[in-house]
Amino acid sequence: MDDVVIAILRSGTPLVYVTLAGVIAQRAGIWHLGLEGLMITGACATVVGTVLTGSVATALSIAVLICVVGSILFWFVVEKLRANQIIAGLGLTGLGLGGTSLAIQSIFGSQAAISAPAGLPRIGAAFGAYGVLSVLVLLMPLAVFLCWLLLCRTRFGLRLSASGEHPFAARSVGVNPSAMRLAALVIGGVLCALAGAELAAGSLQIFSQNMTAGRGFMGFAAVIFGAGHPLWATLAALFFAVVGALGIRAQLVFGDRIPHDLLLGLPYIATVFGVWLSARLRGGAKAAAGGFGELRDN
Amino acid sequence: MKGNDSIILACRDVAVRYGDVVALDDVSISFQRGLIHAVVGQNGAGKTTFARVVSGLVRPQKGSVEIGGTRLAGGSVNDARQAGVELVHQSFALPPSFTVAEAMQFGASGGRLYTRGGLERRWQAHLDALDVRVSAQARIRTLTVEQQQAVEIARALVSDARLLILDEPTAVLSPEGASKLFERVRRLKERGVTVLLILHKIREVLAVADTVSVLRGGRLVDGPLSTSGMDGDRLASMIIGSSARALDGEDRAALTGAAVPHGETHAAAADRQPVARLRGVNTRPDEDGTALQAVDLTVGRGEIVGIAGVEGNGQRALVRAICGLAEVGAGSVELDGADVSRATLAERREAGLRVIPFERNAEGLSLTSPLWENWSAGRLLARPLLSAISPAGLRRDCKAALDAWDVRYAHVGQPAGSLSGGNAQKVILSREMDEAGRLVIAAQPTRGLDIGATAFVWEALRKARGRGCGVIFVSSDLDEIFDLADRVVVMLSGRIVAEFRPPFDLERVGAAMTGARA
Amino acid sequence: MSDSLAAIVRAILFIVLALAMCGVIFEFAGYSAPQMFQSIVDGAFLRRNALEHALRWALPLFITATGIVISFRAGYFNIGAQGQFYVGAICAAFVAEWLRGYPAAMVIPLCFAAGMTGGALWALWPGLLRLRSGADEVITTLMGNFLAGLLLVYVTAGPLKDPSGSGQQASSRPLEAAYRISASSGVSPTIIGIAALVGIAMWWLVNRTAFGVLSGLSGRNPTMVRWQGASTWKIGLASFLVSGALAGLAGTIELMGPNGRLAGGFLPAHGFTAVLIALVAGLSITGAAIVAFFFGGLASAALYLPVMAGLPSAAIDIINAAIALFITARSRFIDRVTKAWRRPWTTS
């Protein structure tokens, strides 16, 4: 039982961090499809940084820095250049996936997986079997709480929500929605870096190409499923993680009798289900994505 | 340099341009402290832009704004609020999903972190002190229009505002609501707050304001003038100017709100054959939460029926029900005697239904699409989806129609969003007011239009009536309804609560709008 | 300057910006940007047979892109072309395998029918979810891509597995030679013919039918079109089905043409590239034909780079991604510059 919970926490923590990044962006009015790209950048930077500098802390800082820069670039393209959020987000993801591939090739000369000498610090033997979990897992509930506090109990959070929901109302009280979105994306960038770090260096300390496997998009879906609320979105993310863990478990139990790939597909199916369900619950009317830009009138 | 201490607001040579459009043209004006000032003008005269410049929302290209002697840095709302200026917007700046407490909080200063309970207590106290009967826990989207306005005003009064600007506050209120608002404004004056009201009805100005200033075409015509002994007709002339065509007495009165029109009785009211009939129609609640309840309505041939009522009392549901865009639970809808209750909107259009929707930009036009596409949409929908079309032919037809309706445009390929409001509405008219129409629903057709365009729309509707069409005319402006309609029906909470024939009495209709008399 | 010319200028400017950013990234990663760009241009357009290679990639991409143009114009962000492409190929492969031995004249059309149907079905379920329940099609079609990828791996390692396979990468048995519609070069009269037919048909659909005008209006303002009496259902459903079928057709062509067999994870960038083509072309069919050629060249360069120049093919992915990042951007500066030359909009 313990190892199931550990597996869920391991796979769920990166998903939760990236979901929180998505929630904050959503509140500010941004549909962030670049989460996947930022996450893999964070993962790569953490592992490669550890290999190159020998220090996980330095590598983590580099990962955060790169993700923040990427987020600022995204903000610039979407806010100042008014690009379509969805396409630009996919572009950002592509840059992350391609950029990490390029970096690996350039530094190590091959496309093979990179192994880091050290990973994130673990919680420690005092927690028994759970000691193998990384510190970021322990910090995850705190992150959720802080996110909730920020968005739902501070004036900053209200101003952020206003910037996303009713930018004119925000401007009428002197808030700059553009600046709010920048803040939201930068915070999100940090969270995505942490997500990537946990994914790569949280347990196995390996970076392989495309290791995010759509988790960034699942995080985005969790935001939709949770209607942009930090607590509900976190639960949705954990739900996806549970489904994923069950899939792997089922593989072990049922062996070859159920196709391996079908079980791997469970999280994606769960995501589709989640999006459908949340749309049903909200009456199905408002289907319009936030930023259609030139492809929509408004 | 404190200057004259009794001047609360001084603008010098303020100019604002949006691209090619001049919104304000070298406006210089000063207002005295402690009085109620009115700024009037027709739509497009620059009143809202003026209000936004003073409150810091818009930065003027030229000129300066001084509050109590201190010059404001243009374009900074924070700066203006520091100086004590607060603006209440025409369409409220309240995020719909926020609770009232949250809406008040996010504009306030002090206190970063809060608990839900503490927040609600703090703001409930403030609301109660201002005699606003709204619960701090309620969500903005559940409030009525009057309540939302009260919340907006309460929010503006959180900081000690010295100058409160209200942009077209009476546009959405019933006559009684407007009176209550003026009461509130008078009480604010007693407290020493200077109030600047953006209005466009003369009689409102004369009822509440101490001074009046007139804007026209972005310029200051005159002002501030004292309102005591002010001649309404002189004011009307200043507002309209000489450029608009000759208007008859009742129209002029309706357009400027100088006096309430009484409406004309048209002959042979009884033997009109109905063009449309609704019997006992019920619908499910709309997006704004109102549902029609047991609505009976008949519209005769060659008749304009005015639908009066405060916005949000079922007018949208009514229009959607007639169009077939709402889920009708019970009752029937007939067009020209045929039951269309199950018909789609496309089928109803075939049967002669035409609609000028509420929102010109969101529902009537696709702003980024070319004019000819906007104009042809209805025609194309009458054909099978895969039918071949000739864009050249459609463009020709569109051009002919737009020219016939005197639309100002350069070529039919330009996007609809590049037209002015009045011209855009003419495009919609050219599309909807064709010969084959039997019932025309005109929903707030003159909203946001200047006097010339408004008169044009009225003439078009009257011509349609003359052709034998039935017209359903929805408006929140009673002057307009009284001037145009042959019969006025009042809606309240999804029901039709009263019907009136000319001569119309403002008090009785106003009372029906708020349900004062059962 | 007409509006479309202004759009082209804008597209070119932003592509240049994207390439500049890529140059910075290449340098940062330790490669020489000039050398990288030179090799790409070499591989795409200058080497021997470069045009034929570019065409081989461009033709299927063009077909998929036309479907995406139709879907995006109608306002539906169907970014599941990759999945629909895969499912189309899978369905065609199954038919080719089951009917092994039957005359080509019978099998080939059936394969095409199966491929287009498969692609259409893979677009149908996200379409229904969106039209009936309002479920956002961006996520559902994206998930559909991942699921189709898994399905492909399963199929090539399971039901359609090549018994004589070397085991390196799962793939199906090669098709019978008679069923192939082109050699491995990927360019044949059949494929060119199909692409031309699709291009003409889709151009006609967009520019000369009621559907074309109405779906365009619906994409920009569905509320307005509903108030005119449109059934957004019909328009939406048609858009999803057509775009899915075309992606499936492209998948079938790739299978029966240059590839000759189904391989797990083949052409993983096809869908995204097709989306890019549609966007760079400004959602126009004729534009897509031209732009597809450009991206076809890039795709062929992706194979050239590692082999001939020792550079990573990820460079092409980065170029594509950078273009995606900027291509929908608008700049007031550029608008003002082009406005000076554009046809005036107002009389005053």
C-alpha cells in the first residue's frame, strides 16, 4: 500500500506544481499551453546542471532562471505582440522540447538519457518508507496552500482575477493587467521549474527526451477540470496521477493480458473525461477558449 | 500654487485622439467645488472620454487636468484617486464572479491579507452606512442593475472622494430609480462632495444639477452655465447643433429628453390583423437568470409595440423566445397565423421574422469580417450549405443595398469594425429591413448612436410600420418608446405587467416598471 | 497594398524574427548559427534532388493543412491532426493487410476510404464533445494525439507486427508492392494528382460555397451567425469531419506511398507542422500550397542535417516552434507601416 502512495506522490507532485502554475496563469486570463515546454526545460536544466556543476542547488537555480526567462518571453509575445495564446503556448512547448534536445546533443554529443550524480535532497529516514521522497514532495502541500492564500485571500489575488476576468474593472482601480499577467507568468515559471526538477531529479535522477509525456497538458486540463480554483485543480491533478499509478499497477498485476499501451493511455483518457465533465457541469455553453486573437472577433 | 480654492476641477486645452478620430478637441473648463455639475451631449460628443481623462483612465495627448489646484499626471488612475477623484462607469466595472465584498476590496487600499468573514464584515458595515441594501456576500452577477450601480457608487466612496463622476447613471434606471439616485446625489452634496454627472436628458439636468456644460463633437459648446431659469429649448439647440436634419417637435423632445413625448394615437387600432402572437409563453431562465412567465403578446400589422422595462426583466428572454433561441417550456408563438413554436430561427426568418439584436458588435456583426459577408449571411443561410456562390454577385448586391441605405463606407471588403456606430447600425438595417420582413424586432437599436443616426433608425422603423410590418421595439429609454410606439407594454421579472396606449403618462409607466402599483 | 499583401509582409517579418531568435539559441547551445542556417538551406533547397525531397514532404503536409485551414476558419481549434493522421494510416494498413492478395484496383480505393474514415472518426469524438457539451477541443484533440500514438505503437507491435521484423523499431509488414502508390521517393503522379484534387476541392469549398463564407463568419463570431439563424452544429460537425478525413488521407498517402509500412512513431511532427503551415498561410488554401513547400523543404533538411552536416535535427523543430511562437503576433508598429499603403477603410 505504501509503495502505491509513494508512486502517486512521486508522479503527482510534478503534476501539482505545473497545475498551480496553470491556475495562476488562468486567473490572470492566460491559457498557458507552454507549461509542457517549461517543465521539460526545468527537468533538463536540473539534471544537466547537476552533471556540469556538481551541485543540485545551483542546477535548480539555473532551471528556475531559464524557466523565468522563457515565461517572460511568452508574456512578451502574448501581451505585447498580442499573439494567439494557444499557438504561442504550443510554440513555447516546442521550443522547450527542441531546445532541450539540442542542448543534450551539444553538451553530451548523443541523444541518450543523461544520468545525474545526485538528485534532490530526500526527506530522510525519519519518515520511514516515505523517506525516499524528495523535499519538493513535502513542500507540495505548502505550495498549494500558499497558492490558495495568494489567489483567494489577498488583494493581489483579487486584482489578478480582475485582470483576467474583467480587465477594464482592473484598470479602473489603477491596476495594470499586463503587469499582473507578467507576475503570474513569472511565478508560474518558477513552479514549472520545480515541477521539472521533481520529475527528473526527484526519484531517478535521469533526464530523457520527451520525459514529460504530456504532463504539462494534463496540468492544463486539471486547471480546466478544477475551474481555475487552486484546490479543485490540485485534486484534479492528483486524480490524474492516481489514474496513472493505477495503470502502472494494473500492468504489474495483469501482466500481458491487458495491452501495455492501453494502460499507459489511461491518464490521457482521464484527462478527456475530466474536461468533458467540467464542461457538462458548467452548462456546456461557454466553450470559447480565452485567447483566439485574430481568429476571433474579440 | 493653490490658485482659486473654490475650483475643484480645471481642465486646460485637453485633447484626445484615437487614431483618426478626435474625441476631445481643446476642451478648457473649470468646475466649482461643492456643487452638482452636469455635462451633457449626444452620443459621441466626448462625454465619456472627458470623464475618463479626469479620472486618469485616459491620457490626453494635450492639455492638463488640475484637481484642487494640483496638476494630475495624465493617464494614471492611482494619481487621480489620490487626488480624490472617483469615477462610476456607465457599464459597471465589477467582475461578475466576485462577491460584493471582494469587489469593494480590490479597489481599496490597506490590508493585504484577509479572511472571508472579516472582509464581509468590514464591507457590510460600509454598505450599511451608505444605506445600500445589498448583502456583502452576494455575487455581483446575481444583483439587479440598480443594486450593481449602488455597489459601484459605494465603492467609489470608500476613499474620501472629493470629486465623484457618474457616467450616464440614469441610462439603466427606471424613473423612480433615477429620482432615488438624485436624492443620493443631493445627500452627497450636503456632505461636501462635488458631483459631476454625465447625462443626456435635459429634464434630468434641470431636475438635479446646479450647472450644465454642453459638449458637441468633442468641443465645449458652453458651460458651466447655471441651470436656474435655464431654457430647455436653448439647451436642446446647443446639444443638437445645426448639423442634424430638421426634427419635428416630439422627436426633438425625445432625443434630448427635454420633455416627455405623449405619443400619437394611430387610427383603426382594433382591426389590425396580428403579425405575431405569443400565448402563455414560459421559458427556462436565461443567462441573466430571468425566465418568461405566462407571457401573452400580440403585435398587429402596421403597429409598433414598445417594450418598456428596466434592463434585465425579461426583455432578452422575450426576444430570444420569439426568435426560437430560447427553450420555450410552455405556450406558443405564432407568426402571421402560423405556429412557429417548433421552428428554427432560420425557418422563422423565412416566414418573415427579422431581428436587430441587442448587441450590435457581439450579436449583429462580425467586426473582423468584410461588410459583404456580414450582409449576405442571412441570404446564404437560406440555401444549402454546399451551394455554389458568386462572391462578385454578392458584393454587387451588398453595394447596392448599402448605397440605398446611405452607409458611409469605402469598399464592401472592409471589415465591419472599421465603420462608425451609426454606419454599422445602418448595415444591420440594410440587412434586416428588407421588403420581405413581416415582423421586425428592434432591440435597443439606437444605443450608443448619435442624434442623426438615432433619427435615421426611427425613420426606418416608421417606414417599416408604414409598409405593414409589425415592429417590436425594446428600449430602456422611455422618451424614445413614447415617441415611437403605438402601444407600450411593460415587463417586470419576466412578466408583462401592464399595457398602455397613448397619451402615455411617465409616472404610470414608471410605476409599472418597478411594480409600485400592482 | 491590399489586405492580403499586408498579411504576407507581416508573416515574413515575424518569420525573420523567429529565425533570428533561433540563431541566438543555436549560438547559445554552442553551434555556429551561420553554419546551421547554411546547412538547412542546403538540405532544403540547394542540394541535388532537393526539390523532389521537398515535394515529397510538402504534398501530404499540404493535404493535412487544408483540413486545418477549414477547421480553424470555422473557429474550431482542432490540433489533433497528428492523431487523425495516425489513425488514418492505421485503418488503411489494416485494410491492406486483411485484403492481402486481392487486386490492387479494389484494395487501393478501399484503403483510401478506410484511411479517410478513420481520420474523420478520430476527429468526430472531440468534435461531438465540443459541440454537445462544450468540452474544449484543444485539450481533447491534443490528448487524442497522445492516444493515437500509443495506439500506433500497440498496433505495430501487436496485431500488425511484421513477423520478420528486425526488432529495432516496431513496424508492420510491408505492403504488397502492387498496393504502393509511389516509390520511396514519395513523389508520383498519383500523389501529386490527389494533392491537386484536394487543393482545388478545398479552395472551392472555402471560396465558392455558402459553407465557406458561413464557416468563416462563424469562426470569427459564432453568436452573430446564430442570430442569423445558422445551425452551428452542422458547420462545426462538417469542419471536424473534413479536417479529420484530410489528415487521415495524408496518413494513408504516407503509408501507401513513401513509407510502405506502418512504423511506430513515424513522422511525429506531421500534425504540428501542418498547423504551422495553415497559420503562416493566413488560413488560405492557395497560401497553404506555397507555404507547404517551404516547410517541406525544412522537413527534408531535418533528415539531411545529422547525416550530411553532423548537426542535430532538433534545429528544425526549434525553427518550427519559434515560428509558431511569433506567427500569430500583431505589431502596432507593423500595422501602422502597412496601413500607409493599404486600401483606405473609411471615406472620411
